[in-house]
Amino acid sequence: MLLVQCKRVTNKKVSTEEKMKVEIAQVASIKGQQLTGVTVSNNRVFVNFPRWRKDIKFSVAEVDKNKNFTAYPNEQWNSWKVGQPVTDSIFVAVQSVVASNDLLYVVDTRNPLFHGVIDEPIVYVFDLNTNQLVRTYKLSKEAFHKDSYINDIRIDNQNDYAYCTDSGNSGLVIINLKTGKAKRVLDEHASTQSEQAFLTINGKKWNNSVHSDGIALDTKNGLLYYHALTGYNLYAIPVETLINGSEEAIENSVQLIAKTSAPDGMIVHNDMLYYADLEHHKIMQMDLRTKVISTLIEGDKVKWADTFSVEDGFLFYTNSRIHEAGSDISNLVFTVNKMKLTKY
């Protein structure tokens, strides 16, 4: 059962004057290496590079003060090649990095080249004070499918849980950070499934069907937001129900929040939900108190805004340029950008 509680949404135009106040700074750039995730902790910037191609320089990297990328935590962790044995001390196919409370959570899909999961998906946790591995969460077979692609993660320190999306086979995965036990919920549910098989960008069809992808945690109100990438419906569910409810209770608690643009990653900060409009090269913002949606920024400095992170009043985002990235990306430049959130 899907509980529909869709409130009226107002799309507010942002004036040219307001847009001019938003300055976008380039944090770092790299040529020929496609990045997706970004996270910031105490002025340290971390990114990840998914294994969508055989030859990637590294899976996880830190951006230094000279805007260079260095393998994190070291080169050995980033040395795996397609066809080599899989161990729990080397990255295989990382899709997301998220920092929380001086810990870096690294999501390894274990699904290189989208050819299927070759070992249990895993979440590594590194202590950012020592840069050492301190915990490993390996998903049980009940928590994923052979074609799963565990995409993004949010950390709930209040309840000691982590929440993940699966964009390959629709569903959410909930991890108890104390026990390490994981459970799968909303498996192939209407709210986690892709709504169509393409997006239209620059007048061309980007043909793909991507399920539950974007995820954002509202700790103030105890809600988890999630969204299919190829779709226009934003959903939410109380975290208390996710943690303690039966599967039936979880399904009955799903709320349709709003009709939005098609996004990738999402983030909540100070009662605002930030997400991309992939089809129109924008970053959007929704006031979660009023459900008013407006454009934060748009233009040629937004090229598939993939993932977001907030620190010291700045919104960081990656340009993964997925709609432009074919088999040869050697001449494409991928960037990490940031902007000051002056209004909120």
C-alpha cells in the first residue's frame, strides 16, 4: 500500500539578481577520470570514482591543498584490477563516500562494470584521525540481489543506523551500525522503482532505467527521503518505522511528498532539501517546511550534479557528466565545485 500525501508545491522563479549572488568556485578537476561522490569533513575533501570502466586510476581519493587527487587511504587499497581476486582489504567498485563524525563510510557495490555482484556489497569505515579501517559492514545475502548496485548511504548517528539505496534492483537497505545486521525493505516497491526508461537532456534521450538512487536524511523530523533517478516522485518514510516496523508497516508509511525534477544525489541541510534537475542543468532546493521549490543555480557549471556535501555554509557538488560520457572519456574534464549558501 502506498500512502499518498502529496502537498501542493510552488515552483518559484529565482531572479537574475539572486542568481548573480551565487558564486561557484571550482574545488578540483580531473581529466579522463569520471567521479561521482564527494564528501567534506574538517576541510578535507574526498571523492570516489566508480568502476564503470576497466581502467580507473583510483576508487577513492582525497583532494589536497594543491587541488591534486591522492589515493585514499593509500595506493594498495586502490590497486584492484578487473579479474583479480576480491578481498576485504581492497576497493572493487566504489559508488559513494560519506563522512560523518570523523568517520568516512565507503560504499563498495562489488558490481564492477555493471556485470553483476561478484561478492557481498560492503561498507568500509575509516577513522579520519588515523586514516585506518575501523569497521566493515558486509551485506548478508538477504539484503541484496545479484544485479544490485548499492548506490548511496546516509548515516543516522542518533539511532546508530545507516540507510542505503539500491539503484540496480529497486529497494532500500538498512544497516544496524552496532550489530552489523542488514535488512532489505521496499524491495521492488512502487516507490523505489524507476518510473521510466529515459531522461531527455539537451533534446536527446538518455536511455537508462535507474531505480532508487538519491537519498537524504532529515534528522530534525526523523524522515528519510529517497528518489528514483529516472523518475519525478519524491518519497519519504519515518526512520522509526524503517527501524522497528514490519514490512507491511513500512510499506504503509511511505509518503509521496512532491513532484520534482529527475535528480541524482540529494542532501538535507537546515530544513532545505538540495537536489539536481538533471534534464535542465540545475540544482534545486525545496523548503521542507513549506514545500516551496526554487532554482538555486543553473547553467554550464552544472553538468549532471551527482552528489552533494555541506560544510561551513558551502554546498559542494560533483559534475559527473553522465549524459556526455560515452565509451571514451579521455577528453572530458570532471569537477568538484562549491557555492556559498547565503540565504539559508
